[in-house]
Amino acid sequence: MLKTGNFKKCPILLGANRDEGSYFMVYAQGNEKTPGNAIPD
């Protein structure tokens, strides 16, 4: 199948999820619903 090229050509997304948690921390600030005393000063 690969030799003949008999497959659907489509875009592929490549990457790693190493920094996935820090991405959401940056973009989610202000949207979370936490009590005022949940985050220490």
C-alpha cells in the first residue's frame, strides 16, 4: 500500500505533551472558580 501510494493523503499533527500542563495554566488563569483561601499569599 505504501509503495503504490494507495492511501488517503492528509495533514498530520506531530508533537509531544511534555509542556501540556503549563500551557493550560497560562491560558486558564482567571477562568477557574476557586475559593479565596484556596491559593495562599
